[in-house]
Amino acid sequence: MNNKIIIINGPNLNLLGEREQSQYGSGNYEQLKENCLKKSKEIGLDCEFIQSNLEGDLVNTIQDARKNYDGMIINAAAFTHTSVAIRDALELFKKPIIEMHISNIYKREEFRHKSLISGVATGGIFGLGTEGYILAIISLQKLLQNENR
């Protein structure tokens, strides 16, 4: 494989552009998806881009990804701070994982400072806006080519 990735987005990311623009910018979810799919294609990656507000759906997606994808970018959103189930599913993935957050979770409310998934992620991008997704895609491609190891 070595070129199939999945970008998983958690709760409320479908409302980008509508919510807290000071934290998340003014671009909407469809624009983000389009930009990510375009960048992935440009650098030779086959990318699926999904979003769910339901924890169980995200766990199922992560579990299924083990068989179908070479790498993952995950913005678990609020579940970053609360979901042991998502963390456990990510731990079973055993391939490169980039944790992604549009805002800098360490400059926000104290309860957001703890990421349950950082300990199982290969790396993370925080606080660089939606451009962080593009950086994550590029980084994941390099990881898959063994350039970042």
C-alpha cells in the first residue's frame, strides 16, 4: 500500500466556519476537505476524509482503518480529552498517526491541556489553523516513505 491515508475528524468539526472563528478560522468543513484531498493527490496519496460526532463511529472507523490504510491523521476534537476508547483503538493501529488540532489546545482552557491520544500518536500538530492539516499530510507522506524516522 504505502499511499493510502485516512483523515478522521471528531465532533463539531462539521461546523467549521460557523463556530468560534477566533479559534478555528472562517473556512468551512467542505473547503477543508477539498484542500486536503487536493494536497493528498498532489503528493501521491490516496486519502479518505471523514467526520463524525459519535464516539463509537470514530472507534469503528479507526478499527477498520487498520486493514485499509497506511497512515492516519486524527483530529479527535473534544474526544481528545475524554475518550479512552479512541485512544485504545488508535493504539491498535500500529502505523503512523498524526494528532491534529486547529487551535493550540495548550493555550485554551485547562481541561483541554490533557490529550489522551498524544501518547499513542507518532507526532502532533497544534495551533496552526487548518493549514496544519496540509502540514500533517506532507509529514505523513514523509513518514510513509521512511524519511522522518
